[in-house]
Amino acid sequence: MEKIGVLTSGGDAPGMNAAIRAVVRKAIYHGVDVYGIKNGYQGLIDGNMEKMEIGSVGDIIQRGGTILRSARCDEFKTDEGQEKGIAQLKKFGIDGLIVIGGDGSFRGAQKLTEKGYPCVGVPGTIDNDISGTDFTIGFDTALNTIIEAIDKIRDTATSHERTYVIEVMGRDAGDLALWAGLADGAESILIPEKSDDFSEVIDRLTRGHERGKKHSIIVLAEGVGSGFSYGQRIQEATNLETRVTVLGHIQRGGSPTAQDRVLASRLGAQAVDILLSEKAGRMVGIENNMLVDHDIQEVLSSKHHINFDMYKLSKELSI
Ligand code: ADP
């Protein structure tokens, strides 16, 4: 391979820039040209791409978002869209593509690989909802943002003796809620992977209140449902003043943590090595702190598992 491309697609995640930097620098290190494709698969269809140099990725390792920008592109889900993308890649003489994104983006990469065009995926999403890797790029930063926010809310919760329901992101995965809840000593953590008994949540709240507890924090994953309706149910059941905060998009931005920068650098560089070794249709990941790669199709057809030991521990620590 003499020329490769890189794009970011789907929801942005902090650390994507560090991954782009690693891809560009590792490719140049190997003497391979690298093209940056703007706006995800939309830019691929439009031929919106340009050659990147060592300096193109200077001063970005610490920035959130993605300098290549991201987009959602329905046309790419069609055969014609994918053919248009491949035609553009061929026109620019690009031999292989690295896709940084979540599972939707990997479906696109898988389709290109099936059509004979080699792709490698790099897991970039705050949700940590991809199988074949212990962590995705952006998860650690989002988690730290959530913790910082909950710590602040806790000050008010204590001062006013309130119950707070905090809704966090994660799509269908409960990882952000579970890790944040454990890190913040939440009374209850509600995740889509486990349907918690409502009466158990109420019992725990009531027990805490009777013990003289000044506040309670409940972390709810968005995959469980609306924080507002959950808060209302709690207020009605306990008569305790209950407030709801939906953290929203602050969870997606910000400067990546050291963990995410290092993870993104390792995964981005590994993706280049995998692509240059002529392995196609792979996703790079990290398992037990070791770099791994898996077949994208297998990644897409298996489910990411939450750590139930951690969930059990969170209950034991919030008796
Ligand atoms: P994420 O990668 O974060 O999961 P999306 O699910 O929105 O984000 O997917 C990002 C993009 O990937 C979509 O806008 C589309 O261009 C492409 N994509 C998603 N699903 C498919 C598919 N089945 N076939 C081809 N491309 C797809």
C-alpha cells in the first residue's frame, strides 16, 4: 500500500483527534501517503479529501471533537452510495481506509471490505458499547466529565437535602452510568442491561433518609428511559424532593484525558500496521491492556458485555 485514507464518522468523541494524529504520523513513518477525508462517509462520496502532512496534525492531540469533522450519511447505507465512495477512493489512488467511529461506522467499513475495498476500524465513541475492546476512545473523558458534574450537583443536593436523578448518555449501553455511579458513590445505578426493581430503589432511598442521609444520587443511563419520568415516579413514591438533571451534550466534548490520548495513539497507530499488513475488515481494540484486532463482522454480530461484578459491588457499597 502506498496511499491510505482516514475518516471519522458517527458521533464525535474526545480522543478522535489523537487517533487521527497517530494514523497520519504512523503512515508517514512507514513512508505511506495519507489522505484525510472530511465529513465521514458524506465526504467520501463527495471526494472531499486532501493529503495530510506531519504538520496537519500538529497541536490537535489535546483537542476534543474531530478536525476531519463527522457526519451522518444515509446515502452510504445504499449500494450506490458505497460504489460512489469506492470510485472516489480509486480516483485518488487510495489503497485502504481507516474508519474511526462507532458500530454504525463499522457497518459502512464492513460493506466496503465486502466489496473488495480494505478497511480497518478504530473504536471511537463515548458509549463504550463495542465488543472486542475493553474501552473505546472517548469513554474515559466522558466519564470524567460526568463525575465532575455529579460532584457539583452533590454540593447542592447536600445543601438542600434533595434526591437527584442524573441521566447520562450511553445509548443502549450502561457503562457510563455504571462507572460514574460507582465512582461517585451513587445510591442507585439504573442500566438497560439489568432491570432494577423500582421498589428496591425506593427502599434504599427510604433507608438512607431514615438514617439521616442528607442527599441521594441516582444515576440513570439514557437507555433505561427518561430521567424526568423516573424522577417524578420517585418523588411520588417517597415524597422526597426530587430533581432531575440530564447532562446531555457536555458529555461529548472537552479535552481528552491522558487515558483517551494514549488509547487513541495506540489504536490509531495499530490500525495503520494492520492495514499495511494487508489484513482487511478488522477492528483494532484493547483487551487486558494488550492491542488486539478482530474481524469487524464478528464485532458487529456480538454484543458488548457490561461488568456485572462492578454492578454487584455498587449495590454492596450503597447498602
Ligand atoms: P456511529 O458510528 O457512532 O454508531 P451511526 O450509527 O450514525 O454512528 O453511523 C455513522 C454512519 O455510518 C452513518 O451515517 C452511515 O453513513 C454509516 N452507516 C451506518 N450503518 C450503515 C450500514 N448498515 N451500511 C453502510 N453504512 C452505514
